[in-house]
Amino acid sequence: MTAPPPFVVRARKPHGTATYNCPTPEWALKKLADFQAAGHDSITITGPDGQSLTEADLLALVADPDGAARKAARVTADLKS
């Protein structure tokens, strides 16, 4: 069994780029706060599906971790029968 892809948090630093692969949105939120506190520029967050995320997106994932799963698990009826 493979682990789900991580959340990736990147920041431009004076001498390169720092990249953290975070297994949970909580960890990604902490790394984002660390980068902001250190004054790093160009902070980006990428979700497990490769989509760009904002701090608000991470906060929503932390507040309701099953929200995205519930939306994805919706079943639609086939009305052709």
C-alpha cells in the first residue's frame, strides 16, 4: 500500500528554495506559518492532486478533513434505466 501524495509547501529563500513534503494539511499549515514567520518570499502550497492551495484552503481541510471525501463519494443515479 502506498501513502497518499503529500502536500508540498515551497518558499523562495535568499540562497535557493526550501521544499517540505507534508503528509497532512495540519503539517502543511505549520510549515506555511514557519515560512511566513521567517519572512520568506513566494510561498506556494500544492495539494495531493497537484492543485494550488491557499492558507484558507488548508484551514478548511483542517476544520473538516472529511469534507472533500464526502463530496467525492457522492453517488449519482443513472436515469437511463
